[in-house]
Amino acid sequence: MSPEKRLRWLRLLVLVLCSGSIYKLGNLKDAFYVPMQQFMHLGNTEIGVLLSVSATVSSLAFVVGGYLADRLPARVPITLGLVATGIAGIYLSTLPPYAHMLVLAGFLAFCADCLCWPALLKAIRATGDASEQGRMFGFFEGGRGLTDTVVAFLALGLFVLMGSGEQGFRAAILFFSAIDIAVGLASYVVLREPANVGAPSYARAETVGLAGLRQALAMPAVWLVSLNVFMVYVVYCGLIFFVPYLREEYGMSVGMAGVYGIVNQYGLKILGGPIGGYLADRRFGSATRFIRIAFLVLLPAILLVLVLPQGSQLLGVGMVATLAFSLVVFSMRGVFWVPMQEVRVPAAISGSAFGIGCVIGYSPGMFAYAGYGALLDNVPGAAGYRLVFGTMLLLSVAGFGVATVLARVVEREAARAETGSR
């Protein structure tokens, strides 16, 4: 392997570490929901308000972050975001008053979704050429899942090692903080501007400014790619309800539910990203075409879940059916940003384009979980789950329609580029 290629993979590794560590402090509830209740003296409503503050700030921060990503070399906002997150985590480890936690929730969301995420996406796009976008984003998503898992389990292990009490909780928060600061400093070194003229665009500051943001907003293809991400993400939000479904309708034990949840949310992310990247690049020649076909594959998969009879004797079948559905969704998540390249969004404004895409594409996180949950609360039992999964079925049909339109745009842009090169 040439030194240039080794350096490229090193940069990809650092970007993966950034993505897998930046959200840990803002999402303590993933691994430490009960300790947050015990040692921060928070109720379910108070934790929910913290998450709402975070989501609100994130929705406003993405576009600003896209603008910054087009104005600054990637290592600047990424390093600032990670180091600032780590410093905020040190204060969070003191278990401050709730009013301070509300401010911290907004600040952590700003660091992650304004400073880091758009710059990370732009950097990933610049790491590979047009023929490698699926693999780059796929390995990025899979590596992110692996980092998520390892960092979370290390913090959880430290918490248990120190007696699962308040000091262990503080130590886990400080561990997340140390990881953020260390990875932030590493990104500043590894993502430095290369000396050669053909340096990747993420390493150089751009000068497009607000004109670039206006240009991205005026591109219909950017909105269509964003809607495509939205459709994948709104289906993805339903995956967490497979755990209570299997517990209530198939008699899954609490211990098995924990194992299933880790596999469903982390293990499949590790597998799905690389699988989606490989299929998009090597088998379909386009991430958009792959996503379009994947939406079709989701239809019989969710239909199987809907028609399967319930009961403990069929628990294994229910687990396989739901995990198969989740794997397809995670393979789509791994490549759903690649169409930004396929619709020929100029590299100079890709930060702004990704910022717009994040606002629209990730917006289901603000309402889909609550919407699915409301269906279950209003219609308890198996009938409620049929409503949830039926809604996911209809959304998959709509997603197929959006991906079909996007595929036509991609084909038109490819034909135009080929004509222009002659």
C-alpha cells in the first residue's frame, strides 16, 4: 500500500473515531439512563426535556455548521467541537444543577451538530473519489457503529469496576470527556493540510460563504437527496420498537432483550454500513439505485413480521425476521449521503448541502419516536404493533417513490456529465 493510501485510511480512521465519540456525552441515556435518574436526580420528563433541547439546537445548528464546513479546513471545527465537548463533559461530571444541564445539553448539541457533523460528512466525501463514495460512507457508518459499541462498553465497564455508584458514574463521564479531547487533538494533526497541490478539499478553507449556502438552497437535487435521507431515517426510527414487540408478543426474556437490543442497534450498524457500501459501488454502481431496490426488499421483510404468528415457540423466527429488516435499513443508512456526489453537488458547497440535508433528513428524530409510541399507547398489544409496522410499510413504499425520482435525476446528471466530457 502506498504512503498516500495509508494516510487516506488513517484519516478515515480518525474521522470514524470522531463520529463515534462526539455524541456520547450528549446521549448519556443510551448506556446510563438509570444512573442519570439516580445520581443526577432526574425524572423521565426531565430527561425528555434535555433531549428536546438537544434536538431543537441541532435542528438550527446543522445549516450553520454546513456554512462553517465550507469556510474552514475540516480539522478546525472538528477539533474545536470535540475539545469543547470534552471540557463540557468535565463540568458535567460534577453533576451540576438541572438548569446548568439544560444549557449543557444545548451546548453539546451545538458542538456535535454545528461544529463536527457537517465537516465530518464533507471530509468523508473528499476522502474517496466518485467510484469509492459508497465504500467510504459505508465503512464510515460501520466503523462508527464499532466505535460506538467499544467506547460505550468501556465506559460501562469502568462504571461497574468502580462499584456502579456515583463515583463510577462520574468516572464514566470523565472517560467520555478524555476520549473526546484525545480524538479532537488527533484530528487536528492527522487532518492537517497536505503539502501537495492536489490536497483533498476538506483540508483547505473555501471562500464561498453565504453565496455557497444560497447556491445549495437553490439546488432541487439537494432537497431531493435530503428527502431521500428523511425516508430512510423515518423507517429507521421504528427499529427500537422491535425489542418491546418481541418481549410482549413472543415472551423474550429481559436478558435476551438486552442482547438483542445491542445487536439490533450496534452490531447491525457495524455490518450494514460496509455491506451497503460494497453493494452500492460494486453491484449497483449507484447508492441511489441500491437504496431504491432496498426499499423494495423492505416490503416483504416487514410483511413477514406482520403475518408471523406470535408465541414463545416462534421467538427465534421473530428475531431473525426483525433483524433481517433492520440489517437492510442499516445498509441504506450507510450510503444515504452518497447521492450528494451522484447529483453533482459541487465540492466547494458540499458542507452547506450536508447541513441542509441533516436538518431535513434527521428531522424524524424529533417526532417519529413519539408518533410510533403514541400509536402503541392508544392501541395497546399486538394491534398497536401492527399499526406501527404497517406505518413503516407505507413509509417504505413512499421511500421507494422518492428514491425512484432521485434515481432519474442521478441518471440525468450522469448523462449530462458524459455528454459534456465528449
